[in-house]
Amino acid sequence: MQYQRSSNLFKEAQKVIPGGVNSPVRAFKSVGGTPIFVERAQGAYLFDADGNKLIDYISSWGPMILGHAYPPVIEALKQRADKGTSFGMPTALETEIANLALEMVPNMDKIRFVNSGTEACMSAVRLARGASGREKIIKFAGCYHGHSDAFLIQAGSGAVTFGSPSSPGVTQGTAKDTLLAPYNNIEAVKTLFAEYPDQIAAIIIEPVAGNMGCIPPQDGFLESLRKLCDQYNAYFIFDEVMTGFRLAKGGAQELLGIKADIVTFGKVIGGGLPVGAFAASNEIMSYLAPDGPVYQAGTLSGNPLAMAAGLAMLKALDQDEGIFERLADKTKRLHIGIDSVLSDSGLPYQINRLGSMISVHFTDQAVTDFETAAHGNNNFFKNYFHGMLKQGIYLPPSAFESYFLNDALSVDDIDQTIEALNLIVKKI
């Protein structure tokens, strides 16, 4: 495949956009080479600026769960756009999608719509701090909750420590209130609560990690976190920006049978448009402005185009009883196929999967947290990524990102993907 036009477009973009991209992973720095510029997408396929057709395994990082340009979503957008695109005033659409979302998600009474997953997670933590009167939060190394200052924290020395800023511009004062623990390590969290029993407002976690590859929670981990939150009167925040309405109608809460206190959403809930949301009980949400003192606002929150697209998407998911089983079956087929090829290759590898999320790690040890994910051989991954790209398969351009399958993928698409891997495996 040729990418001359993408290369030229990237050079032009670099002149006016930092790094030539508006989100860093798009720059291909983890894998090298030139980013692919997309012209259009349909169903399971991307069509790039050079005229190549690619099978898509990122689904816009999750929201295109039913495939690109899904007709009911596109039709809803067209009809809504004719009536105006933004008002900064309430619309009935907001109540309609709120009712449907709350019917689908367990344990939640009210929901507030925002404009991104970052904004949803930032607001959820502020709400937890305001409702609890406490300042510290616990997050897990490798979990990504957007680029709000409180989340851009990396580990210091030792397994359990205060975080330190991982980006210039994040102050030490902000970092001191973010406590860090390894994912799937309950003992580290117990140590933090023992040290700060009356200071921790909340734990925030991706219930199924997607930003260090796909890493499911180990048996009992989330249940133990729930018990610790109850014991120390801290809130349990599920960041379901990736997993919400993807792993089940009610997201990871439903699939894993764990009750969170606050849940954040994004991706699927906007049908592909910029949307986020956070939900909680009546008691917790009573602290949120204008009812309570915890301030959060946004002119574009509840934007009618985003609400129309999200409503069409959620209706489709709510009415399709087989959608999540189909997605899981397709992902299982992909898993079995990749495993069958790599098992004869002599390469070290691990495959993690839950529902329609999956990732391949080129390492000989189980991948259960950020440290073990980081042991993967990145040179193997680069060769894997570019080899598959040449065969017309678009995978996440980073070893630390989950694949997101969509329902438009056919069995033939998946089998073609396995055959592509079979062709390039000796070059990895």
C-alpha cells in the first residue's frame, strides 16, 4: 500500500498543528512511520487519503460500536441539524437520552452530560471531593482518565507512593493529592487507606483497563476495592468511558456485578460525537450545581447534535438483544485465530480479552498491570503493526491501547485479519 498523500498531508499539518495531530497517539510515535489520514469510513472499513481500504480495529477508540456511518445515527444527525446546531439552552432531547441511559445503567439516579471523557472524569472527582469533604484520590498506574491535571501522575520509586507529575504544567501541589497504586494490587490500596484513613475522597479506576492494552480485573479485585471504599467512607468511581454501553447495556457494572458510586461515560454515549457524562445517586448528585455547591458547567453540554446521535445509538443497543454476545463472539474468534498463528511462531506473546476489547502483548509473562505491560517487546509490536497495516488491517498504533471491535466486522473480515497475520508473522 502507498501512503504518499497521507505523508504530504502530515507534513502540511505539522506546520500549523503541534506534532501534526490533535491527539498524540495519532502521530505514530510509538510505532514510527507516517500517520494515516482518513477521508471516509463505512461499516467496518476506513478509506484513507491514498485510496486504501482498511479493516478497522479501533472504531474511533470505541464509539463506533455498530460500525462507521451507522444509518440511524446519520439520519438522526441530519434531521437534528436542520433545526439548529447549538442553543446553550435546554432541549427535550437531553431528558430523553438521560432517561434511556439511566434505564440501561444499574444503580444510577441522575446523569449530567458534558463534552468529553476527560471532562466527565474531572467532574466526577470534583463531585466526590465536594460531597466527601476530602481531597485525596487513588488512581492506578496505567489507567488513563483524560488529561486533567489530577490524572497526569506517574509512579515514584516504590510500589506505593505519592505520585509525581508526568507532564510539565502539572503542579506538585496537584500531584500530592493523587495517590498511586498498581492495577490489580489490592494490598497496595489497603496500605494507602491505612496511611490516609480520613483523607481519601475516592478511588477512580477503569474497571477493565484499556490504556495499557486490555487488562481485565483479576478475580476479587474490584470486590475488594468496593469493600475498602465502604469501610473508609470513600466513593468508588468507575471510569466507563471505554466500557460503558460496550461490554453490556449497563457496562462493566452490569457485566462484572460491581456497584459503583459514580460512573463516567463517553465514546458510545455520543454515537461518535464529542460527548461525556457522569452519573450517580440522587444523594451524591444533590451536591452538583445548580442544586448544590459543586460547580460544573459547559455551554455545549447537552449539544443537540450529540444528544441526537447518542440517543439513536443507545436505542439501537437497547433494542438489539444479541449485540453484546455477537461482539464477544467475534472478539473470541479473533483471539483464537491470533493465538493459533502466534503459537507456532516462537514469539513470546500474551492475549488479553474481555467482551469486545482485546490486545496482544509480545511478552512471555502474564500482563496484569502497567509494569508487566511495559515489559512487552516494542520492536516486535512495531513490526506487527506495520506488517498488518501493509495487509490492510488497521490496529491501534500503540502497544498500550486496546482494540475495539464493532458489529459491522464480518467473519470474513476477521478471517482475513488472521490470514494477514499468518503472512507477516515471520517478519515480526
